[in-house]
Amino acid sequence: MSDQKPVVLVDGSSYLYRAYHALPPLNNSRGQPTGAVKGVISMLRRLLKDYPDSPVAVVFDAKGKTFRDELFAEYKAQRPPMPDDMRPQIEPIHNIVKAMGLPLLVEEGVEADDVIGTLALQAKDDGRPVVISTGDKDMAQLVNHKVTLVNTMTGSALDEDGVKEKYGFGPELMIDFLALMGDKVDNIPGVPGVGEKTAKALLQGIGGLDALYANLEAIRELDFRGAKKMPEKLAENRDQAYLSYQLATIKVDVPLHVAVNDIELGKPDKSALKALFEEMEFKTWIDELDADPEAGDSEAAAPKEKVSVHYDTVLDETSFAQWLDRLKSADLFAFDTETTSLQAMSAEIVGVSFAVAAGQAAYVPLAHDYLEAPQQLDRNWVLEQLKPLLEDPSKAKVGQNLKYDRNVLANHGIILKGIAWDTMLESYVHNSVAGRHDMDSLAMRFLNESTIHFEDIAGKGAKQLTFNQVKVEDAAPYAAEDADITLRLHETIWPQVEQDEPLRKVLMDIEMPLVPVLADIERNGALVDAKQLGEQSKELELRLQELEREAFDIAGTEFNLSSPKQLGVILFETLGLPVKKKTKTGAPSTAEEVLQELALDYPLPKLLLEYRGLAKLKSTYTDKLPKMINPTTGRIHTSYHQAVTATGRLSSADPNLQNIPIRTEQGRRIRKAFVAPKGYKILAADYSQIELRIMAHLSGDEGLLSAFSEGLDVHKATAAEVFGTEVDKVTDEMRRRAKAINFGLIYGMSAFGLGKQLGLGRNEAQGYIDRYFERYPGVARYMDDTRTLAHATGYVETILGRRLYLPEINARNKMLQQGAERTAINAPMQGTAADIIKKAMVSVADWLFESELDAKLVMQVHDELVLEVRESDLEAVRQGVIERMSAAADLKVPLLVEAGVGSNWDEAH
């Protein structure tokens, strides 16, 4: 070959399979498989030593079908599925390859062979030598005077002469060879009865397929066993032979995202490599990196320099005009408000801050109480100047929890648009359980920077100042830093999310579009009848007093029903009830689950449970809700939290609308207090059994799929299966038990838990579970596969790509590990349900905004959307909401939406 450095093209998929099968299983201390990772990277490291300074690219097969599957539906059909402990090793290999500075190529619709073939032809046409590193014999068809195959595992090389010596013919007949003999691994059919020896004899005696079919009779004269009958076999299988030829041909004209001349050997990222090697626990390679500071050094690996900051305090119109021009010309700027309150509906703006580049930020004080004009700019004037920019959807903004800022700006008549990114949500989508997603936590986690905390400038406790009372010289660095850190966080987190396609879609298609929708729902608020709640509070108080007297009678003495210590004495000493569980201090537990167990046999625990439930309703809702009515709007305005739960579900606070009980009469009475104004109705639209439907989709279980597709009562259908009877003979008790099984299993409930819920022995409950899995084998398979995958990767995913990490899935503590396994099974269902309701909210909100219908979203609770609708528009809105909620995801079973209407929330449910 020439003196020119060859282009080295690595068949990464070949490396993966050969490393996996050639090396013994290897796991790190967390049980994560690492053997294939080590094998692949070892071969790559050797290759780089053998070809120093050569441009190297590593090519892997993409997921999904290729054009060959369209040619032949059975292509690769006999290939066994990828081993469970191989799949989770692919991503670490990809990450290490990239950290080594090597281009990683994955092209959809074609195989790695086709990408390599196309690049090899480009290089040959440019007169450049090519080395293909693979163990795949199919690649021999690409060998020519410029292209050589090398096998890194064996150290052997194959050029044109090498192919002739090994196979007895040149590279130009390799495709014909594969077409004749077929390939069991790829399920290329070939010609029946033609093996390797016969194929070689045919090619050496006459030539390729075209020559053979032009000279069929001449085959009889060849000297190999079966030559006399071979013409008939070839004639009968002519179409199959040419189909096999097509399947075996490596394409050399694939449209690629990169050309061969773009391939360059990049610099390794030492810090990233070290982190990956530490995760895999490859100690030798870690030691190598530590021992040789130059090895793998790159700009990316160097410690981040401290960003030099310049923060302006804007106190005059000239300075403000200069900053406004900078904001207008910036492609993206970070924006933040400082306010009088954390309650968005009542908060007023004290100042605004923005950043246009790392370290370049400004604070504009507007309403610090002790400052007067001309010491600070007029708030109304500044906001008027900012309004066109803030309301311009084409001007991209980034913030930290911009939903809050959007609501605060709305108090001043500005509707924030152009919300491009939110660092809180970027971090949340990146890893929901990595820690808190507030700015101070993110700054430390992603930037390793300690920020100025609010307490540092405002003090703590009862004497804490509100922001308008903080001195500007203290407020300005704090506020400007908020905007600066936000921009820098975005520049750090977004690239990590952007390169991960599923996470990017979750952020940009679900979470970001939801921000303005949630902000509007919060501002819309819910109308509550304070008088009705007041009456309920009085009734609850009377009932609590009654329960208290009954408790005293049973105990034979008075005591504080809310004191665990006094309660423990009464239950376990005075009354001598059995101790079911102890606290960490060794005292008998009076926790709810203990009382529930005791309540089955004793009157006082049962009474105490009712007392606790009613006391909580009274303090949390009937007493508190009237006090939370906004005096200006006359409504209650909850706050929805987008970045709190691990699974993607929304939570709400002040008040928490998610926890209002629905199974008790008293709980439903609270819902009755959520009312519609005159001329309007409440419309409540709810997904029916959504998590079970998602289970049917994920598991692909035929029984579940058919039950939902046929519109059966799934609990009755399950009861019929489990109890071995006809659907029409299922009793209410059978259905109740089947429902407990259906929902229990998707939450990972054990036989013990199911038995406890149904009042059965563990063995009987286990019998139900066993029969369930016999009838629904797809569910059992899904659960087993999910547990296996979770142990291997450390996470599970929703249908739409949200990733749910499980930090304790490989914990040494078996209880923690089993808890993580239960989460692994349920989280994809709960997370997918969360994704679906979020997409539905955005779809419904967009439709209502564009329509002329008089309706608005006022609440979102679990799998339910609650709207306030003018009576004349009810039917149109009802149909439109059902249609959009039903279309929020494309599952293997229909999404059923039930929508009710009433004068209050309870009636509508």
C-alpha cells in the first residue's frame, strides 16, 4: 500500500458480537455487565496503536429494519434476540468511543456494512488506502487494490491475494459465493443443497451466478459430488439465488451524514474517559490515565476555568437602552424576575435581570422600597420598554422555572412568549432523581459553583427581608448571578439532552410546551364555595368531638388522640393490644398501616383511623381552602410542580389538589365545593384504566390486548380468566378480587400484599397471581424483561422516551433492590400516563385558544382534566376534549376517555 495513512473503518457491530462471545462474562460491583465493553475497547486500543495518526471511524448498526427486510421479510428472522446482558453494554461502548475522540457512525435503514462499503468506495475513488477492521467474511467483497481487511482479534490481514488464497477465488466473486451457499446467521436462503465446497467448485469451474445460469448444462461436467443434478437445483431456485445475491450485496452508494474526507482522529477527552472507566470499573485503564497526564489530554478534559464575571446594576435610561439593544441582538438571553412573594398570583416585580453570555449579566432595580427616582428606574416605564421583546415569540429566552416568571409578568400585563428552554426542566428530563432541580443545587451539580443564597442577602426566620427591602448593592450581584448561572446551566445541560434523541423529544415536545399551559391553568384558578366548606368544617368538628368521646369510653380514660406516645400507652399497655411493629427507638408503632391491621379485630384502632382521616380533611381542606381564596379573583390558584416526582407526574401545592379523597363521602363533599359560575358547568374528562392499557401495550399480551380492543370490562375479563368461569358468571366479589390483582401487579404487589388487601392467606393469594400469569404470559414476560433490563442499565423508559433512573436497583440491601424492581415495573406505566396527560393538556389548550369556544382548563388531577365551560358550548367542548385526549398517544389499545358534566366537580366526575 502507499505511504499515505490509511482510513480505518471499524465494524463496531462485528466487534460487539465477537467480544461478547469470545470473553467470559464480566460485571462491575453493581452487577452491570461490562465484558463486551472491555473487549471492544481493548480491540480499538490495539487498532489505534497499529495505525497511529490514521483517521478512524467506528460504525454500528442502527436499531430497526433495513431495506433488506423489505426485500425479504424473513431476513435475519432466525437470528436469536440480542442477549439481555449484551444490550445494556451498547450505550457505554458508544460513549467511550466518542470520549476516545473517534467518530461514531450509525445510519438508519442500512447496516454498518453498507456504511463502511460506501466510505471505502469514496476513499478508493480519492486514491486513499482503506483498512476495514472486522471479523465478517461478507466484507471480503469490498477488498481491492486499495482496501484491506484486518482482524484485530487474530491479527490477520486480507488483501486481494489473501482472499484468493483463502477462498480460491477473488473478491469479485464473494457475493456470488454468499448467494449460492446462503448464510444461516442472516437467514439468506441461498440455493438448497449448495454448501461451501459446492459453491467454491461452481465458482472456480464456471464463474458467478450470471455465468452459471448461462451455462447450466456445463455444470454436469464439473468434478464435485452432486454435479449431475445441480443444474436442476439451480434452475428451480433461480429467483431465490438472485434474491440472496441482493441480500448479500453490500451497498456502496448509501446517502451518509458524513463523507470519508470528514473523518478525522479527534483528541480524547480524558475526564470523560476516566468517568466512564470508573463507572465500568476498568482499574488498569484508570491507572494509565492517572499515570500519564498527557494521555488523552484535550481542551475538553482540562478543568473549567473560573468564568470572569461582569455584572451591571442598571440605574439610568442610557444604561438600560444599551442593555435592551444587547438583548434584542442576542440569539438567546436568560431572564429572571425578583419579586415581593413566592405566590405568583400576588407577587409584584421588584427588579429584573438578564444575561447574554457567560459572566455578562445585569440587574435592573425597579421597586426597592428605600430607593426613589432618579435612584432607580420607573417600573412601569421599564416594563413598557421590555414588553415587545418579552412578548415576541421569535426571541428565544431561557430561565429557571419560567412558569413562575410568566405568571408574575402577567400581573403587570405582559404575556411572556418565546420560552425556549427552562434549566429546571432540562435537568429534570436529564435525570429526575439526581437531586433537587433548584438553581443553587444545579449550579453545584453541573458547574461546581456555590451561588449566593437568598438567606445570604435577606436573612432568615421571622426577620427575613422581602426582596424589595434588600439593599440594591446586595440585591444586584444576587439577581444578576441568577441570570448568569441560568444561561451557563443551559449551555452545560442542553447539549447532554440534545444528543439523546428520546430525552430531547421529552423536553421539547412535552415539558417545554406545557409551561405556558400550566401557567394559564394556575391563573385561571378554580371557583370554590367557601360557605359550603365552612358548613362542612362545623359538621366535621362535631363528628370529631363525638369520636373523641367514644375513644375515651373505650379506653376508660381521656387522652390526646393526636399524640403517638399517649396513643401507644392506651393501645398497648392499657388495652393490651398486640404490638405489630416498632419504631426506630423501640416503641410500639401507631402508624397507619399498624392501625389498619389492628382495626380488623379491635374497635379503638378503627375509630382512630376515622378520626385521623376526618381531622386531616378538616385541617387540610375545609378549614384551609377558604383562607386560600384570592381576594382579587375570588378563586383558588394552586401551583403545579413540573420537576418533583421521579416519574414525570405533576404534583400540586398550596393547595394540593391531588390528594383530595374520592372514595369517602366526606372527600366527595369537598369536591362538591369546587363549583362552576352562573351560566357555566364543570366538565371533568378522565382516562379510563390508563395504566392497565399501557401495560397491555408494553407487554403485548394477547389476552389483555383483546380485552381492551373488544371493549370488555377488563376486571371482569381478568376474573373470568383467573377463576376459570364465563364472563357473565363473574360475581361482584370475583371482580373486586380481579381488580385488586390487576392494579396490585402493576404496582409490584407481592402475594403477601395482595393477601393482606383481600383478606386471604399468602398461599391462596399466590395461587391467584400464578393463575393470572398463566392466563397473561405476556405480562409475566414483560415484568421479567423489565427487571433484567433495569438491573443492567440502571433505568427504565416510558413509551415516549422519558428515562427513569433507579439508583438502588443493584443495591446490596435486598429490600432496597426489591423496592427498585417494583418501581421499575410500575414507572414506565405511571410515567407514560404522565406523558400522555401532559400531551393531552397541550393539545386541548392549543385547540381552545384557537377556537371561539368559551371554556378553560382549571385543574389537572392524576389522569383527569377539569374545565369550566359555558353551557351553550358544552357539547362541542366535550367532544373536542375527548377527541384530543384519545389521540394523545398511539397505543395498541384504544385510549378510553370518560367525560362528565355537572354544576360542581363531584357531579361531573
